[in-house]
Amino acid sequence: MSAEEISFIEKYDLLGCIQCGRCTGGCPVSMRTHLNVRRFMYDTQNEERLEELSERPEIWDCTTCYTCAARCPKGLEPLEVLIGLRSLQIEEGRIQPTVRDALESIFKDGNPWGSPRAKRLDWVGDLDVKVLEPEAEEVTDVLLFVCCTDAYDPRVMKVAQSLVKVLQAAGVDFGIIGEDESCCGSEVRRLGEEGLFEMCDEENVELLNSFNVNRIVTISPHCYNTLKKEYHGLRHPVLHYTELVAQLLEDGKLTLNKEIGKVVTYHDPCFLGKQNSIYDEPRYIITRIPGVEFREFDRCRERSLCCEGGGGKMWVESESKAERLAEIRVTDAKEMGAEVIAVACPFCLLTLEDATKVRGIEEEMRVADILELLAEAL
Amino acid sequence: MNGKPKIGVYVCHCGTNIAGTVNVEEVRDFAASLPDVVVARNYSYMCSDPGQALITEDIKNYGLNRVVVASCSPRMHEPTFRKTLESGGLNPFYLEMANIREQCSWVHEDPIAATEKAKRLLEAAVVKARNLEALEQKEVDVEPSCLIIGGGIAGIQAALDIADAGFKVYLVEKSPTIGGHMAQLDKTFPTLDCSACILTPKMVDVANHPNIELMTYSQVEEITGYIGNFNVKVRKKARFVDMDKCTGCGDCAEACRLAGRIPNEFDEGIGMRGAIYLPFPQAVPAKYTIDKENCLFLAKGKCGETPKCQEVCQAGAINFEQQDEIVEFKVGTIIVATGYDVFDARKKPEYGYGIYDNVLTALEFERLVNASGPTGGKIVMLERGKKKKKKEEEAEAPKVPKSITFIQCVGSRDKSVGNEYCSRVCCMYTAKLAHLVKDKIPDCEVTIFYMDVRAFGKGFEEFYDRVRREGVRYIRGNPSEIFRRGDKLVVKAEDTLTATPLEHETDMVVLSVGLVPRSDNREIIDILKLSQSSDLFYLEAHPKLRPVDTASDGIFLAGVCQGPKDIPDAVAQAKGAASAAMIPMAKGKVKVEAQTSVVNEETCRGCGFCVELCPFTAIELVEVNRQGWPVKVARVNEALCKGCGACVAACLSGSIQQRSFKDNQLLPQIKVLGVK
């Protein structure tokens, strides 16, 4: 551990913990992995054991969904302790190859997917999208922060394309950063690479502040959370697209004409729901799509089940062979008679869609971002 | 006595509280060097008998006419030393205190700097003491009557004690009956006394007591005045039933078109009532009330041809023309016993309360196990919000749960909902409810999830031992979430003793909700200017030594409105509040503040700024004749003035001075403290 001003115990207020067990009780992966976050809250109080604890493989099972912190009666954030242990590993240079590649790719090309910066605009295709100039005289209403996954992943880029269509239909004045856009660093911080995250924070804040815009809109709840709550000195207000689109619908600026005659349910992304209390806007949007019959999961809103896509899990394979939470999720959706699981997060989209394939129900169960449904209903 | 000041200075060690940090000898020698100081002493405990004797002896021997005590806060011992001066034959207002404990030795570590500060504080007190004046403490008569707000067990007990002692009591209760939460409970822990059996006789005593005037369905609207002479205004809400005529027969309630269709507050919404109702059979007074929000005739202007209740009431007691009535009376003292709300479990959405029919609060469950409750004491699975079934299906008996799970600390010890405190009763009422389940359904699997069991009271630990041996399973771990799997509820938790995460399937979940300040507390706070502690319960005057008093003289606290407590503690506090309230009433007279404000009517411009500012409505504008011209000037009612000084600071023309804090007393003090 580097010579820090405050100790591990003080940093995470470990002595405030009363070992009540709500963190592990609520932890979505506690039943399928060896992770018991309450025990880490206790064991890390012995600083001599930190190195040994940081070598435990289960610290990489945490999805950083935040349930443990949301439930903690003492206002502590147990997940941060696990991130702190990951940092110790990274500082020691003990790092899994997949994680190392993702972090190097962010450092080099500004994205975790190992793709060159020059390909960052490929998703735009023949859509007509304004690329913003820094320090422009004219104000643009919305800066669209696209997210690496939306920009590079061939499946997820359809979501970004849908958002462009929706915003154009609503007459919103918006633009994107273009090739200079870099990863927000949400996953970087959660993988424990503190130094690289500080760089993302500084460089992105400087870049974003250079644009003459009224507000920033993100597609991914992970970017949203980081820009809104973890950056230092960002001048512009940050919105998630569901907030903007719900407002457009309410103001009558967006009209939906085509019927989507499907039974639709909605899966709350942890970074939108549990971490930012955005529950109503996505539902408001879905229930205004013509022909949609909306059904709630039993486990919804504050009790929603994590899909296991966050916390760097896209680059870390769990040792557990037990049923994935995303599989439980798609099975539940099928049992309630849903035909579409709507999501509002690129990771949820990928994990749930993958789960429908594992379960062999990809023909009968569609996983789609709310934006894709909206674009189809225009 | 008003000749040259002869000042005695006394420096207290307070054991090591002061002397451990401040060099008391040095402070004493410094005091002796100040002008007009004729004697300076230090002593281990000035407040002790021998300490006080030093002062009275010196008054005699040196002819002292001013005394300065350098010790603790005046809040602590000013009354003590004022009495010392009196017994030495000196006007008590010739005392000045220098606080060298709370404001010096307790908060500083460097002994040299602390000693220098103590000297400065002492010198400031000495220069102020030089110009102190004798004041006269007036007495006012005390009205021999008491207002009690709230008719739960605390209010009831206080009312009975005071009334039995021969004083008049006005007991004001907001709901249609007295009894409070205790009337809703089935058995009480740890003795398993039937709650209603021990409470209802007291309720009847209240109704029959010649010294108690009971006002139910009533609200305090306004209180003015001061200890001994409070003027109270109460709104008696219209019940639309003539209290003198109603016999309590209940024909009206049966006839009401809405009978069985409105959730009964007393049954926590599990049982139903009509628009005209008696909350429960033993209600006091045993008179019916029409709820005007729901009554078809009152809310919509039409209830069939004629309202059914009116049709069947043989006493002719129904009166739809009845209006709210305002009653005014005087009292000498006030006891606030407004009780509590239970924590709103919806604020913890992870437990699914309000979503799942069979996630209940403990108070709902209390009504479910209660023999006088809506199921006659049968514990059955609930189907909430379902309309009454058609007759043929009615035969289907409600299901009995095979497993019931309790979750403790819901809304207590929980920063995430803003309640950091322990509610003190939940561990035990949970054990009691678990026992009742085992008693009624022996093969029911009963599980209690807990984080700590706090069995601190008389007989509590023994009861906890007994309940465990009855087969109630205690699992250490506070659950995090509830969801549904098939027709079962799943409690997601960790058994922290074995570090096993688990999904516990059960039929019914009971949330052991904590006690919270009433949502309508603000009304009483505004009327009485009460303070709140950080937990938002009402604040007592001193946590150890004045636990039933408030900061306002003559106003006392009883029961859970001051903080969570069980029935015996609430009763004990009520008895304490009753006896405290009876002290001024028994004396018949009470001293009022002497350090009041006084207006110079020659220079007052009558702007009225002070009138608006005064928090005690002690100032009014009066017309006086100034050299043939009628002018308005401010005048202070000395009985109402509390000596807060707000008017003095605000007066635009400098026409108000406060006794003992006049310019010629304060300015020299400021000079000493401000200029080296």
C-alpha cells in the first residue's frame, strides 16, 4: 500500500460497521459465488491481512451494483472496500490479462474494447449527426455522450442510432464529440485502477467543459453516474436519456405513431435505479408506446435484480458455475408472459440478450433498449 | 448597600474539572489585585455546603455587596448561588458568574492559555458586578388546573394523578376515544397482561372523574400566557352526534350504508367500519362519531332518501347541523403527552410492504392476534383490498400461515431513513408476538431475524429465554430484501453467525417497525414553542436531571413524545410529569423572571418593531400623553417577559434595556474581553 494520509480503516469507516448482515443479505451474487462482503467489512479491520484478502478471487465477483450500500443502516459503502482491495492488487501489478488489455486500450485509444480511435464514429453510418467544435460561439442544446460500448459494439450501436432518430424526430438541437470522445472511466474506477480514473476525470472534464452546450445527455447509466457523481468540476448538468425523452414526451415534442403490440417488461439497471433513483421515467416512456402491454417484474425498482454486467464484470469471468442472474431474469420474464425485456443500459442489453441464447429462448424473448422500441414506434 | 462596591470573588476547582487545566491559585491572586475586590478565595467545590458557607461568612465579615463566582455555567448553578446570597442577606441579583469550566477548562488543553482566559473571563465578571443592581422577583398566582394534551396511557395516568390530588384537569384528545396505542395492543411484554384489561378501567376512571373534563375529537388551537396563567383555546370538532343523547347502542353503525367499507384506523386498516362508528367496543366516551370525509350525506349531500343512521337512532342523537365548537379556559400548567407514530414501512421499499398482502407491520399483526380485532384473534393470511366475495364463495375459510417471519429494527438504528436511535420496544414486542403465534398455532414455524436482542428491562431477558425455548428460531442477520417465489415470500438475508447467505421462504412477514415522532408534531411545537432533539422527539430540559420538564416553565412532557419508551416507562414519566406539574399548583404562587426588559417611554418612537419580534408576546403598544400629545409607546408585560433580550438588540432608538444586562453593565465587560 502506498503511504496514504488516511488508513484503510478510516477511508471506509470500517469501525462504523455493526455487522448486521444487510450487505451480504442483499448482495445479488452472495448465493452464487463465495463473496461475503460483510466478512470483508470485518476482516479488513485487521490491516495486516489486507494483502492476503486482496488476493481472494471473490473480490472480482462484485458487480458494484450498490445494493449493499443502499441497504446499509450506517451509511457505509461495502462495495468500495472491495474496490479498495482490487486497487491493492493492481498496484502490485497482479492483474488478469483481460482486465489489463481493457485498461491499456482505454489508456491508448480511449475505449476498453481494443478498437482504434479512428473507428469511434463508425456507428454513425449515414446518419446526419453534428460533431461539436470546442469553444464554439453558438450554443448547442445537448451534448450527446455516446459511451464506448454504444460506439463500438455492433449490437449496442443500434441503441445510439435509435437515440439519434428519436432526437431528430423531436427536433432536439444536439451534437457529439466525435473521435475525441474517451471512456468515462466508470469501469476503470471499479476495476481498482485509481490513477487511470483520475486521468479520465481530469481530461474528460476539461474536454467537456470546452463545449458550449446547455447540458450533457448520456446513453449508458454508467457514464451518467460517473459524470454526474464522480467527476470534479464539470460545468454542465448531466441527464440520462430517459430523463430527456420522458420530458420530450410530456411536452408533446415527440409523437409515436406505430403500434408495438407486445407484452413488455422493464429491467431496472442498477446504475440508473438503485444508484440514481431514476425509476419512473423509463416506465413513463414505455407505457406511452402505442400498443404496449406493460408488466412489472416482481423484483423491480428498489428490489431489482442485478444483471451482473457492471463493476468490470465484462472483463472478468466468474469462477461460479451456478445459474447467472441474467438467466434468472429472462426466465422470470418468460414466466410472466413478457415478449420483450426493455432495458436502458448497454451492459444489461448484452448480458440479458446473452442469457436468452443460453436459455434457448432468443426466438420468443426479445431484449431491446427502450430507445430501439421508441425508434420503431416513430 | 449601593455605596462603594465591595466585591468577593470565589474561584471553584470543581475537583479537577477546572483545576486540572486552570491554575486556580493564580486566578485567585489575579482577582485579589482587581479594584474593589476585597476578598478572593479558591475552593474545591464552591457549590458544596462549606463552599457556600465561605460566601455567607464573607458577606457578614467583610460587608460584601457584590459576589462573583468563577465556576461552571450559570445554567448549572446560578440558582444555587443566588440562594447563597439571599441567605447571606444580600439581594440575589448582586451575583455574577464567570464560566471557567464549559467555556474554558473543558475546551482547552494548554494550561497557561486556559489560565489567561479564565482571568479575562473573571475580570469581565468583576467589572460587570460593580454596576449590578438589586432586582425584585415578583410572584404571580397559579391557576390550580392542568391541560393535558393527548389521551394515551401517559396522558391518562397524568390526568388521574393530578385529578386525584384535587386539581382540575382538562384532557384533550384528537381522536374520538382515549386509550392511544396501548388500546390496540393484545398482550403486553414480558408479563403477558392483557393490554385492554389493564387499560380500560383507567379509561373509565377518566370519564367518571369529577375533576377531569374530557374533550375527545378535539384539538388545541392556541395557547398564550405563562406558567400559572395559560389561556387555552380548544376546537371541539363536530361529531354530528349529540353526546348527551347518544346511548352508544350501535344501531346507527349497523345501519350505515357504508358499514364495513371504510378502513378502521383503530384496526390499522385490517378491519373495516362505517361512516358512523365507535373505534372499538370499549371506547371512552362510548359515543358514536360521523366521519365527515366519508359520510355520504355530509360529503355528497345525499344518502338514499334519508340517512339510515338518522332513521334508526331512537334517541334522536344524529345532528347533521352540528358545528365545531371553540372552548376557552385557563390553566396553570400543561403536560404534553402526544405519543408517537409507528415507522412507515413504505420508506423501506426493499421489504415490499404495500406490495405484498402478507407483509404486515407489527401493529397490524397486533390487531390480527387481538381477540377483539377484526378476525377475533385468528391469525390468518390476508387478502387486502379485495372486495367482499359473493356468498357462495364465502364458505372458503381463510388460510392459516404455516410459517411466520419477523424482521426486527425496521426503521430503527437506520441512518438510511434518518432514524439512528433504537426504538427500545421492538425486541420485546417481537418476542411477545412470536410467543402468541406459538400459543395460537403450535406447529407454525416462527423465525425472528435480528441484529442484536436488547432485553434490558425487568423480566425481559427471562422472557427472551422463554420464547427461544418455545421453539422460536432466532437468526442473527438483518434481512435485506423480500420478493415472491410462487405463493411464498422469500426473505433474503445472511445468517451472520455461520456466514451463510440464505433465501428463507415463508408465508407471512411481520416488520417490527420502530417508533417515530408524530407526523403532526409541528402543530404542538408551533403552539407551545417546544424544542426537538436531533431524533425529532420533543426535547427535555435536561437529559438526566430534568427529564420531564421543557425549557418553558410550567410545560412538561410525558410518554413517547419525548422519546421511545415502553408502557411502564411511559407511566413512570407520566407520574413524574404529574407531580412536577402539581408543584406550582400546590404552592399557588410562582416567581416570574426578574431580569426583564424595560422601555424608556420618553425616547420610544412607538415603531412596534419589538412587538412583532417578541417570541413571548410580552410587548404591546400603548397610548401615552407626551406633553399634551397622544403618542404610542411600547410597554413590557413583566409577567410574560422571559428576558431573552431580543427587543433590546432590535430597538432602533435604543430605548429598551434589560435588567442585569444594561449598557453600563455590559459595555465594561465587552471592553475587558475585547481589548488587551
